[in-house]
Amino acid sequence: MKTEEIYKKALELHKSYKGKIQVVSKVPFKGHEDLAYYYTPGVAAVCGQILKDKDSAYEFTNKGNLIAVVSDGTRVLGLGDIGPEAAMPVMEGKALLFKLFGGVDAVPICINTKDADKIIELIHLLRPTFGGINLEDISKPKCFHISDTLEKTLDIPYWHDDHHGTGLVVLAGMINALKVIGKKPEDVRVTVGGTGAAGMAIVRFLLKGGIRGKNMIVFDSEGIIHKGREGGMDQWKEEIAQNTNPERKKGGLHEALEDADDVVTATKTGPWIKSDAIKRMNKGGIVFSMANPVPEINPDEAKKGGARIVATGRSDYPNQINNVLGFPGVFRGALDVRAKKINREMILAAAETLAKIAEENGLSEENIVPKATDPEVGPRVAAAVATAAVKSGVARIRLSEKEVIRNTRQMLAQHKIFMENIRESAPSNICV
């Protein structure tokens, strides 16, 4: 389906349904007598219990399954700074995916401030209500300041999806892409385009995954990053300069791609990269074109340039490298063991699990990551994350892998029944 057709259908569906999410009751309400249990006077006993023990809120409320999806709308998809109102459809979409693939209840919160310290304050004010925080589409550099501060001050799991989520899924895809082309991480030359939140995460995660800094080139709108570059640098790019490109190679896109085995771009929406640029890479290489909604280079154009494996962030192309593979299961696992944070061990466990699921399904040039709809993804990622949280000492309670998998599958099955009822009751003029 062409992009224009997708846009038209999306507008029709969003307008017809007036968004994608709603609040529904999880308790049976039979009549007037139930008010005494679910509201007054019975609820006073529940309040008293939580007053005695604040942690019991996880047992007596939905806190343990509730995520806040927080955004200021300053870095939405490849659209840029579009504001909180225009960001709302994306945040609603995130909430939907949390439920569909992780059984997690999520509330979109689009805020009318660009002040990093105010966002930090807001998150701390929200903490009593939510079991975790998902930061979304917040621009660099304030997203780094927010993340660094929350890392030190917040005792519930937080996640910046453009940062952590993108890095996680790219690493999973890269693990399998290298297997398909028959190369080892330590031997390949990698080019990364973009130094926003996603680009920075990709660099860090690939280095953690075995790619050598001496074999990595990173470029931005100012050109290749190297030690001593004067224009367009900041503390995060200086970090990149210290850990990559030891030969201090200079130039732009074409120079950055010279003799590369794979390239990962997370920059402005495309298409703006041509096949001639890809021809500068080693033949039979890997191209991850991550910009949304339109990739930096069309997959056909990348193949024309000699790429063997091409991945994008879109669901209408093979190899969808999209955060939806990560955040539902990651938060499911973190919530189940009441993790204090989402740490490096948990993220790497999720990436390795995603790669393993795809490998079990049969690796190929068009299958390096599982589909988001694969029923194994949510439960197994959740289990891997929960286990890593327990082993690394950030879990408040202990659950086995089997318990997490069983819990996740039960929640997903319940929601599937709910979704089937929605489908049956959809207006006749809407095709779902």
C-alpha cells in the first residue's frame, strides 16, 4: 500500500474512533450494592491499608501495571518539534501497543513545557500513581539531562524510548544481520548517521554489542565526527569522537560510507540518501534506514546500491526495526518484579532474546528480527528482563521465567478477547 493511501486510511480511522484508547472497568459492576465495595464506604479500608504501607498500592491499585507515556512533542518521529497536541496521536499509539503486546496499561501525558527541570519535577510528582515512566519524543540535549537525572533520583523504572528502545532493537537486528552475511561484530566497519537520542543510543549499544570503536564512523549534518572537530560539537559528540574514528577521517555522507560493511541512520525523514552513496559501501552490506515515517533511503534504492540486507522502522517493509519490539515486553518484565530501574543488563537480555526468537523462526535477508505480532515476543522479552532485573539486584520481588511468561500470556489472552469484542461492535462504515 502506498504511503498516501496509508495516510488517508489513518485519518479516517482516527476521526471515526476519536483516538485509539479509552478507560474501561476491570471489575464486574452488578448494581447499587457494588458501590459500597468499589467506592464508599468500602474504599476507605483500602486507603487505610495503603496509608499503613505505601508499597501495598501495588496490590490494591493498578499502580503495578500502569505506565505514564510522557512527551513534550519536541522530537516526534521525523516530524520534529510539533508540540504536545500534535504529539498526542503518537502517545496514544504507544499506549495501545503497550496493551496489545505487553498487557501494560499506559496513559499518554503530553505536556506544555520544554523546560527539562519542569519535566523532571512532573515525573517525580507523578511517581505515586505510576509503576513506571516512558519518556517519548523529547529532543536532545534535554532528553539526556532528564535521563541522567532520573537515573540518580527515581526509584521506579523509566525508559526513554527513542534512546533505550531504538538502541535495543538495532542491536538485536545487527546480531542477526551479521550472522546472515557471515561476519563477526569485531571485524565489520560500521557507519552511524545521526547524533540525536536515537543515534547516540545506537552508537553506545553497538559498542556494547561487540562492534569496535576503531571500526566505527559517525556523522551528523556537519559531517564526520572526529577528534578536534570544531563545528557543531557538544559533550555527547565529544564522547563519540573519543571512542570512534581513530584515524580522524573527515568529510560527509559519501566519505562516511566508504568501505563500510553496514550503515545505520537515524536522522531526518527521507528519502535523501541515493543508491550512489550505498555503492561506496562494501558490496552485500547492511543498511538500517530508521527515520519515520519515511526512511532516509527506500529499500529498493538501497538494494540497487548493492545492499544485501535492508531494514526500516516501518511495518510495510521487511525487517521492521521498531521500538515496539522492545518497550512492551521490557516494561512487562520490569513491572512484574517491581524493578527500581531498567538497567544495562535488562536491556541487553531483551536484545539477545529478540535475536534468538528471530533465529528460531529462521534467519534470512528479510527476517532478522521477529514481527511485533509474534506471540513469543512479549512474554519471552518480559521473562528475560525480569530475570536480569533479579540477577542484577534491582528487583523488589522475585519471579521465575515461567511465572512471568504465564502472567504475560494470561494478560494478553484477556485483552485479545476484549479486542475481538471491539471488532465485532465496530461501526459498519469502518473496516478493522
